[in-house]
Amino acid sequence: MKEGLNNDVKLWGIFYMIIFKKVYGKIVYGLAKCIETIFAIFIYLVESIIGVVKSIGKGLLSIISMGGILFFLLIGPRILFNPLATLVIIFLIVFPILGSKFVSYLKYIKYSMTEYLFDYADNLINGRKTRFQSFGEYGRKYRRMEEERRREEQDKRQKAQQKEWEERFRQWTEYQNSQRNGDYGSYSWNSQNYGYKNQVYTNPNIDFKNRYEKSCDLLDINYKSDKYEIKLAYRKKAKEYHPDVNKALNATQKFQEINDAYEFLSDTNIERYKNLN
């Protein structure tokens, strides 16, 4: 009888432990949802402020560009000798850069923390094994996901860019054929780069060659470099100017320019450049 009583106590203990784990799991899940919501709202507010500051900065740049030298002669000295105006200008330049980095860090923390808690809650409620054991492991997964997302976006931009150049070359070929056939009056174009009757027609080969060589200059490589040399140079430059490593104010802009150059130097464009020379 005593043994039966002990078994009953053990069963009730297991039952209460299961109930406790489920209740605790629900609490953890609710906490994760709250943290996720708070982070989402905060990230949205910071991104909105960054957007407003960028808009103000672009507006001021437009005003300055319209005023030109006259602006600097009349307004420039007042700004230089006004500490408040100088601080405002510095804020308009620096805040969007630092703000974007801060948002990226917030997204990293949000994903790491909430995914860890959601997995832990699922383990308590349903008994499923957690994917990782620490915030750091979820953080590394987030970085891998972000890297994959960047690669996919890069591929999309590269394909869209390639399609645009192919269309320009196609239109240029059709235009040249029309000129050879004496068809001057019936030819029309949708692209702004080409003309009709008295309008000027532009050879895309010139723009392509300039863009290709400028991209090579950004990566500090020879114009005849192959794809392996280009990839090696890109990795070196990207590492040098990555915003997480390089703290210079122009690091983000330089890093983007390096990425754009690498995207342009695709296998197709390498072959096209060789055929132009």
C-alpha cells in the first residue's frame, strides 16, 4: 500500500511539473511577444527619425546647390561662426550613418533574444528541442540569414542591371540597322538615351566602357582582370571599408560603391568589355 501511495505521489508530482512547465512556457512566450513588440516599435521610431533627418539634409543640399557660390559667400561665414548651426550640420550628416548602424544592431538583438525565448517557450509547452543553446548562436544564425538576404538582393540587382544594359544594346543595334536601311522617319524610341529625328542618339558602348573602367578603378584592379582577381580585390576592399570595421564617416558610402562596382563586374560584363577592345 505504501508503494502504491509513493507511485501516486510521483505521478502527481510529474503531472504538476508538466502543468508548471506549460504555464511557465506561456509566460516566457508572452514575454517574448512583449519584447518583440517593444523592439519593433522602437526600431520603427528610429527609422522614421532617420528618414526625416535625411529628408531635411537633402532639402538643405538642394538649397545649397541652387545657391552655389552665392550661398557660401552670404550664409557660409554665419554658419562657420555659429556653434549651434555647426552642430546641426554635423547632426544631419552623422545621425543617419550612426542611426542606420544602431537600427541594424537593434534588429540583431531583437532576433537573437526573441527567437531564443520563442524556442525556449516551445520547449516548455510542447517538449520540442531548442535549436540553439544561447543568444550568441541565434545571433550567428541571424548574421548568416542577413548575408544570404544581401546575396539574393545583389543577384536581383545584378540581373536587373544586366537586363537594362542588354535592352540598351538591343535598341542601339536596331537604331544602327535603321540608319543603314535609310529608315529615318518612322523610327521611335521609349528610352531617354535615344532620340527621334532631330534628337541625339547615344552609343551605350561608351557609357558601358566608362562604367566598367570606373568599377575597376574602385577595386584597384587592371581593366583586363579576370573574375577571380576581381573577387579577391572585392573581398579585400569590402573588408577594409566594412562599416563594422571602418569607423570613418564615409565608410558606409565607400562600402556601397565597392558593392556596386563588384555587381557591375559580372561574368557577362567582363566578356562584353573584352569584345569591345
